[in-house]
Amino acid sequence: MKFVIQKDKLVQSVQDVMKAVSSRTTIPILTGIKIVAHSEGVTLTGSDSDISIESFIPSEEDDKENVEVIQAGSVVLQAKFFSEIVKKLPKDIVEIEVGNHHSTTIRSGKAEFSLNGLDAEEYPHLPQIEEENIFKIPTDLLKAMVRQTVFAVSTSETRPILTGVNWKLENGELICIATDSHRLALRKAMIDSENLETYNVVIPGKSLSELSKILDDTNELIEIVITENQVLFKAKNLLFFSRLLDGNYPDTSRLIPADSKTNLTLNSKDFLQAIDRASLLAKEARNNVVKLSTFTDGLIEISSNSPEIGKVSEEIQAEEVQGEELKISFSAKYVMDALKALEGTEINVNFTGAMRPFVIKTTNDDSMLQLILPVRTY
Amino acid sequence: MKFVIQKDKLVQSVQDVMKAVSSRTTIPILTGIKIVAHSEGVTLTGSDSDISIESFIPSEEDDKENVEVIQAGSVVLQAKFFSEIVKKLPKDIVEIEVGNHHSTTIRSGKAEFSLNGLDAEEYPHLPQIEEENIFKIPTDLLKAMVRQTVFAVSTSETRPILTGVNWKLENGELICIATDSHRLALRKAMIDSENLETYNVVIPGKSLSELSKILDDTNELIEIVITENQVLFKAKNLLFFSRLLDGNYPDTSRLIPADSKTNLTLNSKDFLQAIDRASLLAKEARNNVVKLSTFTDGLIEISSNSPEIGKVSEEIQAEEVQGEELKISFSAKYVMDALKALEGTEINVNFTGAMRPFVIKTTNDDSMLQLILPVRTY
């Protein structure tokens, strides 16, 4: 194998596939990046067996030459060293050549590295996915749907299925749900589907977070293929494979209350900042629990009391308060996470009592919903 | 105590004194910040008993009112909570009032915090320093002198004296020296001294690092007072006290070779980057040791060989090579630290043999010197 490549293209591509490489793998060759030079360009692959990422650098693109392949071939190089090296090479052009025993020379300017490589034949094959049923979604919408749900997955392995996000595709609508059993985030969107297949799968939260980091903020369509145990995201010059989680995701629809007894309409930023301030004292002393009380005249009080340290209270003026008076305690972190995910300027908070889950939505937007369980305090 | 203060002034001042507050102190009250309101303004103090910082916010400054003191008094508030709170207050104006049992109310907009305070009378007194012998130095020069030496102090407590920087003042010249016994950094400057006192003290490296972080990059003069066991830095509205280290600093003058056998003149950036690249493979495998070899025609090779991973070599063109041929091994980190500290574009490296310490200087600048011990390799 021998090729000459633009450094910036190589650096970007290595950075992308590195997202899948883990140093804590039980399969030693997966600490490496597979490099294949072929007639169309160079393909890099990284994998931790849960996530696999393939990045393709075409020989030519937009009338510019990225790669000149002098001799086709392949090798696997230690990801940690290879990624550090390419970033720090002195010139804009890099030459990579494989010699005897997979020993690989990397040249740029007057710097010459020689890395011990491994046989690419021993690198595991990527999942073979039949691309029969493809659906498409704008990349920026996909990133928004991930961002607005993935933070709510469980970080505990006691119920592994909750570490993933439930993706349901039905009648052309994609519904993403995440819950750690203390809060739930839901986001839905109509999508462009060539078929009317129905899916109900669970994608590991970590996979979606890594995917989001790699994708650019464009409205270009990304293709998604779901199989029995894999999902494949296909963007321009990029394939992102993730395994799916085994098991049935709990039916969460019954958790969401149909009616409500106290309804607030609030400025999201005022609400978020008041909770943030109240949580300053609650963070250590009381497991980050703050209290919300409604008053007449649309006044709401956010407060927290930690006898060892002190107390805090703040009034905010709601735009509207309807229904019964209410005092309720909740995790400041969960409500702040939810408000940040909603991204709305005006929000509705709907309560059905101090002991029942409550719902936060952006006003006039039914595509997103955040559900939070209150905390019982005495 | 009661006063109304501009939030930005309070935040800055709290941030400065926080540099001295440690959560790991054996004296509980030192986890707090002392606040004193008096006729001229408000004074904050933080201390970990090694370092003490006093920041003064004058009532009026540049025809603007910073503070309105309604009732003089004092209190000590938990630094961790107080600093977080002031940063997140909603409005530009803050009211602070001490009530019964040192309970302190902090109001801004509609947010009201109440913090349990402590009696300021129980806060340790700052060292009393007789300001007889003061010398002055521009703040930016002081910061440069600290930056160019403090990185070389020892991080090990086996010889505590080496964790400090040796400051010698003699005949109007200030000489700062730091060494961890593997390398040495020296920086000197003529300073404006009102007297001809001679000092030879050792200031903890940590104190100098914290001092540097607080000081602005200005050429305003900072006043320095040295006593038997304390040093005091006086900037505008800021007092910074540090204890001195006990013991005699070793005489380092004999370490610096008077003559040399091989002299290189190099572009500092080329040299730094080549060493940085060579160290990529050496970092793990070989304790970060790289090798330098001189060749004819002013060529220098920087190389490293780690059989498990691979090898790297890079040629750089020196501007001048004089004297004997040389092969020498050294710590990439030490040489990179030294080159970063020198900040010069063209440097001289003077060797007296492969087993002897070598000296790096900026060309045509005798005020700075970096000395590095080579590593013996077989």
C-alpha cells in the first residue's frame, strides 16, 4: 500500500473513526484503525464492536485531489499513536507506505515515522446490512432529536434497556423516548420514508451521543437502515453502525398524564435561572431538591432550605397560572436538563398534584415533551 | 453590617481571594471569606495560611460608585457557596446584610439568599509586615519572571526547598532560579530598588503561580516587601502574602558550565516541533527520551526508537553548528518546557559533551538561561 494524501482530510477522517475506538477493548486489533487504499480513495475504519465507523476519503472531490493512491493495499495502525502523529505532521501533504511485516512509514516534510502495523485481514468485518428499507431525515433534525432525548437515558446498568433511546417508527412518524425512571424525554417528527415499515428498537445512548458529535449541522439528508440487531446511519462519505439493545422497552405512554390540575406558563430562562440559583445550596445538602410554590397573582416561588448552610428563595412572575394552588419538590438537575432540551422561550408546566409526574412543554409545540417525577419531602 | 455593591466588582474580588482558599484546611474558618465593610469600602480576605490574599473594593473609583456602605461591620461566609452565589445573582446590584447570629442575607433582584455566617473576630490575622524596604517591579515583568522559572520547581517533597523559586536581590538585580535537580531555569532583571538591601529567599512555586493568575498584564509597578519569613506583593487594591520556605537554597552557580564544545543556533519553533513529534512515540515506551545527533552541513537529527511501537526521525537545518560532533539523549518534556519559557525565535544550545548538562538561551539575550541534564542511554 502506498498513497499520498492531504493532511487535513486525513486528520478529519481519523478524528471521526477515533470516536469508535476504545482503549479498553478485549480484542487487541480494535485498538487500531484499519486503513484501506483502493482505486476510489482511502477508507478508514474504527470500531469497539458496539459502534463501528467507516470514513471514506475520495481520491477527488469538488475538482480537488485529496488522495493519490500509488499502490492499493491495507494495514491496521495503533489508533492512539497514528491519530497523534497525523495531527502533528509538519506539512500539508502526507505519504503513507506499507513495507515488510506491515511496518508502515509516514512521511511529511523532513519528518519520518515508522509504525509497527498489523495485518488488515485480521480486522473484524463490519456488519453486512441489507439496504432494503431506508428512511431519510435531515442531519440537523436528527441531531436535535438525539440532543433532546439522550440526556435522559439511565446511566445505571441495573436495567440495561434504559441506557438506550427507544426509536419507534410508525405511519411515517419517528418517536424517540428516553427515561431513567425518574424523568422521561420524548421527541417526535414526521419523516420522509420510502416505505411504511414499522420499527420499534432501542439504540444505545452512547452510540447516539457519538454519532451526534461526528455529524455536521447541515440539513442534508442522512439515510438510516434498521435491521434486527443493527442500525446504520449513512451520511456523505461516512457509515456509522451501532448494535441495538436486546429486550423490550417499557411502554411509557401510560406514564404521561392525560389531564392536569395546575398549569403554569413561564419564561423558560427566568425559570431555569431561578432553579439554578436555588440549587446552589441544595446541591450538597439535600440531593439537589428545590421547592416550587404557587401564589395568587401569578407569582411563583422557587426555594430551598439547607439548615447547615442557609436558605434561598426567589419569586418569579408567571405569564399565567391556572388551577389549584400547589407546593411541589423536584430535582433541580432534572428540570434544568429538561428546560435546556426544550430550547423554547415560553414553556408550559402541567401538574396533576404534588405526588404525580409533571409535564414540561414548549408553548404551542407538541413535538417535544419532558416528564419529571417529583420528590417526596416531609 | 450592610452594604450595596456592584456585582461585577464583587465577583472579581471574590474570584481573586478564592485563589488562596483551600477546601482542605485544618482550620475550619479558613474555608470562608472574610468580608469587612468600612468607611472606605469593602475588603475581602481569603487564606490557606500559606497564602493570604486581601482584595479591597473602594467605595468610589474613577468617579463611579462601587459600594454604598450603610452600616460598617464584618462577617465570614463559606467561600464555596458565597462565590457560586455572587456569580449567579440575577441583577447588577447586590445587597449584603448581616443579621442575628451572623446570618447573612444576600439580595439581588427578586432572589434572596440567607447564609449562615461566622464571627469575623475568629478569622486569623494577616501577617504584620513592616514596610521598610520596598522594591518595585513592573507587573508584566514580574509575571514573565515567574512564568519563565516556576515550571522548573520540583513537584516532589523529598527536598522541600526545591519546590520554591530562589529569589536573590543583589546590587539592584533580581535573579530567580528554579530547579528540580534535572533541569534549571534562571531569569534575571535589573529592578527599581529604593535601597541596596540584599535578599536571598525561597518563595513557594505554588504561591508564585497563584499570584501570576491574579495579576493583570500591565506595566504598572507592583511593590514587593520581603521579611524574614514572609513576602508581600502590593498591587492596586490587592495584597498578596506568602510565607517563605525555610532552609538554604543550594548554590546552583557551579552547575552552569562556563565553556562548551558543541554550539547550535536554531529556529526555536522548528526545534520545538521536531522534539514534540519525536516524543509522540517516546512518551509511553521510553520515559519521553529523544535523541539529538549533529551531522555535517548544519543538519541535526531528532529521533526516537521504541521497538514495540515504531520509530521516528526528523532532520532540521540549524542556522549554525560549531564544534565537535555530538549524540545526546534528553527528556523531550524538559527541553520543550525550556523552549516555551524562552519565547525566543532564535536560540543557542551549548553542549559540553553527551554526559554533561547543556544550556539553552535566546540568541543575544543573557537575562534567561535554561539548563538541562541529559539522559544516559545505552
